[in-house]
Amino acid sequence: MQKLVFIKTFGCQMNERDSEIMSQSLSAYGYVEGLELENADLVILNTCSIRAKAEQKVMSLLGALRKLKIQRPEIKICVAGCVAQQEGEQLLQRMPHIDLIIGTQHIYTIGHLLESLESSDKAIIKTGMDETFAIPKFISESKKLALGDLSTPAFRKFVTIMQGCNNYCSYCVVPYTRGREISRKIKDIIDEVKVLLESGIKEITLLGQNVNSYGRTNQVTESGLPCSFPDLLYRIAEIPGLQRLRFTTSNPKDLSDELIRCFKDISILCPQFHLPVQSGSDPILRRMNRKYTVQNYLEKVESLLHSRPDLALTTDIIVGFPGETDADFQATMDLLEKIRFHGSFSFKYSDRPGTSSNVLPDKVDEGVKSKRLAIFQSRQDQISLERNREYVGTARSVMIEAIRPGAFQGRTGTNHIVHIEEDAALMPGNLLDVFIVHAGQHSLKGETRN
């Protein structure tokens, strides 16, 4: 009998891919992913705890689900991901209507755990971390199963290459919720990419908390020979049928000259790089345990732009980190002016349980944090618009993402959204040469010219 699963994903692209994996796994147990929570037989909240706001959203939705559980006691409620990993038994005490809590290493066994629930009148919590854990060879013999989810377009997919982190930035929960760095076997990655390409996928994004350190902490080749992240990029780029290749995320301290050269050597590697700097102040970077200086970062940016002058650079910024002075914040603003990021994800610092920054003195007042964030975001918005205007009058290759009557929406290699008013027989995943005629703050407008 067919059952419906509703999956709500919070947080990063890693979580989006984990949700896909759970959806694919559950299809073998008779579940089909649906879009309506109210009619679901199973509700999965795949959670993020990197910031307090994300965790608060999860708790709010869980509170609303309590009413649904009263109305429909047969519905199963599962919490997965980082909040599940971090809170475990405490989460169940706060929300006793939860049926299943699974941590980040246990998403691959969700179907088996749900079967175990059928013979139990108690909730199941599975959050243990195994130091010998290896990312399973997650690839289906069925192409339908490999693509059987609703979360991403059918021409583009995420592929996990590693998980966990060894960096222990003082503000970050990832080493505690995802564990230490584990790189996936290169053969498993290549096999999965091949299946996806055979199924019609055109663009692949490789995922990891710190892809730059792929292959450093465990053996990833059957021969025993080392394989670096640049090696992996070259291998994947050689697979026939792949039109675009992306990756995320990178720590600046691990950005190698070899990886920088990939932007010059690999034609299908998109000219877009997300390189989180977090702060423009060296004292704050030291408190964050980032292990690089602003000068180090600037030198790497210079090398990147020398290798690929058309590279679009984006970043992450945390404002109001403990001890951040007006001078520290001004240093971040100065860095923004110097590099002129095409875009950024910026947030107010929030204490996270278990991190070393949680106990740092000199916390910044919430009002001050809000003011600084508004100043940064306002200037970033101006720069983003100015950067976008640089594309006006140029021709760009755009991959079509969405189609509506008389119009298309696509994306450039630099990850800019482009709106095109055009009647043509195109499908999502098709590449189209577009002339950019207008720039807005968040998107471009283009037209085809014969």
C-alpha cells in the first residue's frame, strides 16, 4: 500500500541532499513524497542547528504538529539532522509526540527504523556517532529511484563527497552534529554521477562541509593512492554528458593552488566560488579559530581572479561575534569594499550549545548586532547591484530552469538568475546563449539575438 511522506528541510545544501537520500530510501518501503503535510502518513523535519533562528523554526513547527498528532494519532513524526543529533533525548522530553529521532549518520537506515516502530509503542532515538562510520555506497539500481524526489529540478543534482569537519571553528556545531571529516570513496562518487547523467542530469554540485580537504583523512581509492579534491574534479569533469560542475563549501585555509588552477583548466567548472571569510578583522578571525588572516584571504582571492577573471565570488559574514569592536566591524566593511563580493550570506552571531564561543566574554549587545548587520547588508545590496550591472551588454550561457508562457528563467555559470521573454521549444536543462539587457539587485534580464 502506498504511503505519503512530507519532508521539510531546514538549513544547508547538505541537508537538502540528506532529504533526497531519505526520500529515495523510503521509496523502497512504499513511501511516495508528497507536498501536503496534512495528508501525510509520515512527516520528516530535517533540521539545522547552525544558528538559533533555524532551530527555533523547527521547534515552532513541532509545536504545530502536536495538534495534528492529536487529530491523527496514526501519523508518524520524525526529526532528523543536526537538531536531532544535538538534542536527542532532550528533544523527546520537550516534544513527546515525536516518534523517531535520527542523527546525521543514521539517515540511511530510516526505512528499517520505521519498520521497527511498527512493533514498538515507544519512540526510537538513534543518534550515536561511530568513529568507524563510512558514507554508504548510496546509488540505486533503478534510475527512477535515483531521481525519485521533488526537492530539486530534474536537470540538476547534489552529490555528497564528504561529511563532517575537523576545523572546530569556535562558533560552529558541525563537528559535534556531523562528526569528524569522512571522505566518500571516489568510485562510489563516480558511479553515482554516471547514473545521474544517464538519467538526464546536466549539472552536478559536489557537497561537503569542507570540500577542500577531501581525501585527507581516510583512504578513498581502491589502489590506496591518494586522491585530492582537485583530482576528483578532473575525474568527474571527464565523464561524458556533464555540462556544468559546481561545489560547496570551502574553508579559505585549505584552498590550494591546485584547486585554484582547476578554474582555469576545467571548462565545465562554473566560474562561481563561495569562500566564507566570516570577518574582516584578524583579532576576530583568531577568536573564531579560522586559522587564516585577512591578508591570506586577499592573496587567495587575487590568485583566484588571476586564474579565472570572470569568477563571481560570494561569502559568509558573521557580525557581532563576541569581542567585536566598532573597529573590527569597520575592518569587515573595508574588506567588503576591497573585494566587492557579488553576494553574501550575513548573520548576527548567536551562541550555540557546546561551542567554545558560547562561553567567550564580551558578548555584543543585540541592538548593536542588528545595526551592524543592517549596515553591512545595505552596502552589500548596493555592491551586488553594481556587480550585476557589469553583465549588461555581455552574452552569457544560461541553463534554463523554469518555463512559463512566453518566458523562461535560467541561471548563468556565475549563478545569476536570468529572466528571458522568449517563445521557444526549450526544456529545463537546455543551454541558451543570452544577451544581458538589464540588471536588478537579485537577477538579470536577457534576450536572445539571432
